[in-house]
Amino acid sequence: MNLADCSSHSATARLLHFGSPGAIYLRRFVGSLHVGRCGSNPTHVKTLRLRSNPPKTLTVTAAMASEAELAASAKIIDGKMVAKEIRDEITTEVSRMKDAIGVVPGLAVMLIGERKDSATYVRNKKKACESVGINSFEVRLPEDSAETEVLKFISDFNDDPAVHGILVQLPLPKHMNEQNILNAVSIEKDVDGFHPLNIGRLAMRGREPSFVPCTPKGCIELLHRYGFQIKGKKAVVIGRSNIVGMPAALLLQVLREDATVTIVHSRTQNPEQIVKEADIVISAVGQPDMVRGTWLKPGAVVIDVGINPVEDATCPRGYRLVGDVCYEEARKVVSAITPVPGGVGPMTIAMLLSNTLSSAKRIHNFQ
């Protein structure tokens, strides 16, 4: 920017910082100030000489961007990249643990029923375990299996010293009591973080849960790894599910995060106004493109947990995946956003591996 004092008045100017991205405002007590753009580079360092008595000189670093430039500057929060970094760290730790005490972390995964999406998730988890050196144990049971049979497998895994984490793939068949089955998993091996004691500890200040649910943990980890400040910020969580929404809201408040949190749900009135105030938005509602660009505060950080298929004849599968947030609109407003796919999804599995490693370390008192 060219900053030139075009006034003939002899009066002092003050330099004020304005919170909008890259904007610098100069306020004069008397007269007007001419501000002109210099060159195509949006960031310049200029010297401003003020007509004061005595004369004062200020060096100003100013960035002025057009709407298009601001849109292009929205940072993509790359979950794939961060998840790979975490998997590499886990691989190193698994190898170190094996060499030091001869123990390899083990994860048991149970799949009940024939849901294709659940089978895909289980297959991906097995591949992820293999990629970092974690042993995987898999149990597949038919849709009509008795609940007692599932509980027997869980009991066996609870007692198996080679198993450090147990995951029951959800959803379960309708005839099974999800609460009974999840509660049967030993809290020391509850790497999904859904045991009521883990959730209860998460909700209480000064208490540390053995494990934090993987998807919310992945959301917070993305914010940390990209250096976004959470403490003192206004955060809105859209959705209140037991799997993502509620634990994400708890995570943002406790465990040293200290955000001010609001939950938006299906009964919330004027949700767009509430979301508009948020510095951080985590959306986990399962509605494609529900959150529009007009809902979002300029400069906000958006973590989009939603993975929603929408029909698209141009795609080989006949559909494409989109998030809860209208990406094309949001990226013109926010400072950073996760893509769908490639944002939160890879982080969920990375956090599962991390929890399994942590469990093995805790059980064997390995630092």
C-alpha cells in the first residue's frame, strides 16, 4: 500500500490495528488520509511520514487483499498429511517399544452384520494397523448373532494380554443393546473412548479420561498441529451426537483448551446467527452443505466432520462426497477449512492407532 498524507493540516495521526485480515486503518484527528495500492504484491512495507510537530515517521507493514485474494488465501487443513505424520510417529514408537520390551500393541475389532460401509471401515482400520506395525485381531459375526455371543468375545479380549484396544464397529444390529455391549469393554482397553467412565472423566475438570473418542480428538489435533489458538475463542459445535458432537464440545471446554462453547442442534433457534459469532466451527450434523458461507464469521476456522454422499452423474460411482459445510462458499469467508474427503476422516483412524499405542504403553508402564 502507498500511504500518503495529503492533508495540509498540521495534526498528529494515530495508527490503529483493525482485526479484519490484513487491514490497517489510520485515523486522523484532523484532515483526511489518502490510501493507495502499490503493485500486485498484497504485502508491502512502507514508511509513513506524519505531519506532526515534531514530524514523526512510522514504518508500516500492510496487507490489503481483494475479495478474490482473500478467497484464495483460505488455508486448507490437510487431514491426510497430518494423519501421515502421526502414523509415522506411531510407527517409530511401536518399533521402539518392541525393541525395548518385546511388546507389540494389539487392536481387536469386532464387526457384527453385513453393512458394506462398516466392512469398509474395518478393512481400513486393519490396513492402518499393519502400516504402523500394530497387531490386529478381527472378529466377524453374522447379523443374527446373539448379544451373549458378542459379550463373550469382548470378555475374552478383555482378558487377552496381547490385546490393548477393543473396538466394536457401530452401528450394531437393531436387536442388540448398544449400551450393554459398549459398557462391557474394559475401560483400560476402550480405545474408542465411548465407555461412560471415560466420557464422565472427560466432562469433569481435573479428571483425565483413559481415552478420548477418536473423531473429536482428531478435530482438536488438527487445530493444534496447524497452530490455531483455542483458548479464549468462541467455538460452536453443530450436532450433539454421543460419537462426535458432545465429546467435541467437552474437549473444547476442558483438558486445557478453555474455549467458550455453544452447541447448535435440531431445536436451536436462529442457528445461523449463533454460528456467525464463532471463531471455531466444528460441524458434525450429517446434512450436506447445510452450513452456508453467510453463516460463517470472516476469518473463522472450520472443521467439517460431515461425510455425505450426493448424487453426481459426472462421477464414476454416481455420487460424490461433501461435508456439512458448503465448501465453495465457506472458503471465500473463512481463514481455514478442512476438505471433504481428506480432512477429518484420515484423522479418526490415526487417533485410533494413537489410542491403541497409548493403551499398550500404559498397561506395560512403558515411557
